[in-house]
Amino acid sequence: MHYFFKPRKKHLIAPMNRTRLISGVRTGLLALVSLYTLHTHTYAQEKLASAMETALSHSSDYQTLSHSAKRISYTSCIPCHGEEGRGKQDVFAPALAGQKRWYLERQIKNYQQGIRGMHSSDIAGASMRAMSLLLIDQDVMNAVLDEIEEFPIPPAVQLKNQSYNIESGKERYTISCAHCHGEHAEGDQALGAPRLNTLPAWYTLRQLRNFQAGTRGQHNDDTRGQEMRPMAMAVYNEQEIQDVAAYIATLQDKYLEH
């Protein structure tokens, strides 16, 4: 069989060019951290700047990158996301362990493309957008995702110092969330809905607030975010948001037993 068009060859980034690319990204990010640190005014913002600087220090050796894409590894993520991807509330970083690979990759690319992390109120998102540029090479991103997939699912983390009603949260979740995210918040790739039952309740609560406020889900290219925003608005008030977040945190064990 003859083809009118010849198949295009896949163009890979040469090892040396890849090294220079990521080294240049790191240099730019270090400059960004320096500027960011000058303008931090809260403890949380200072923690974010410090975590970013530590993360970048773990990705400084690029000479061996051509031999091992894992040189920029999950080690660069630990300052924010913690050992084995358990997350850290003080820098607003969610648990990554247990989350679906397809969703993690989509969010990394959303950050890289400015679809997420560009809102002026999203300080944590802006930090993650900067760090996502370290994963601009697909081989490097794949290596980090490979590591995350090996982590054990972390224990459920419930809300602290907040009142909530699990039964009320179950009712609202069933009405507003279960259709896309599943009965046990296991997620559904066909619908673009991430797994929720491995996320700490404080992060679920924060993201529901972000969607409601328009901090997330406003970008024209964020199709899934735009779908999620009106669903978040259907959780009518702060008490219902807390109830839903608390209920989702109870679903991990139920899903694992299922």
C-alpha cells in the first residue's frame, strides 16, 4: 500500500538540549522564588517559598539526565507533597498517592499551559505552576508519575476544628457529586472526574471553595473545571461544603472494602 503522505517522525529532545532546557527552567524558577520571597506577607506564603527553594535544590544535577530521566524525581516534590505523596496542609499541597495517573498528568499539563494556577488569589496554584515547569519534558514527567504510582494509599485525613454532619454530607454528595465521582468517590476517567476518596478533607474543602469563588474553573480551556464549577455551586453554603468534604473522607475504607 502506498501513502500519499509519509508518516511524520517523532522528534525527541536530544539529551544535551533536554539538559539545557531543564537547567534553564530551574534558573528561571530560582529567580522567581527570590522575587516571590520578597513579596510574601503570611506564614503560609513564606512556607511555600521555602518549600519551592528546597524542591529546586533537589533537582540541581542535570549532567546525568541523559542517562536517567529520574534524576529529576519525586525528591523534588517532597518539600510540598511530603514523603510518599501524603500531602502537607501548611503549604496547601494535596496527597498525590492513590490519585489516578491520568488525572495527575492532566493537572500538571494544565499548570504548565496556564490553564490552572493563574488566578491572582491562587497562591498555592501559582507555586505549583512554577514547579510544574520542571516536568516540561514528557520523559521526566513519566518518571515522576511512575514513582507516585508506587506509593501506598495514605490514611484518610478528616477535618479538624470544624463542625460537620456526615449524614448531611452523604445526602448532598449523593445528589450533587456521585454521578460523576462515583458512589465511593473512586472517580471516573470517562467523565474526567478524579478520585476524591484519597484526598485529605481540608483539600477537598479548599477546592470546593475555589470552584465557588471562581479561583478555579474559570479558564476558557479548562473544560472539566467549567463543568465542575456549577456542581460546586450546588453545594449551597459553607456548612454543606464542610459536610460533603467530611463525608468524602469516610469513603476511602468503604471503597477499599468494596
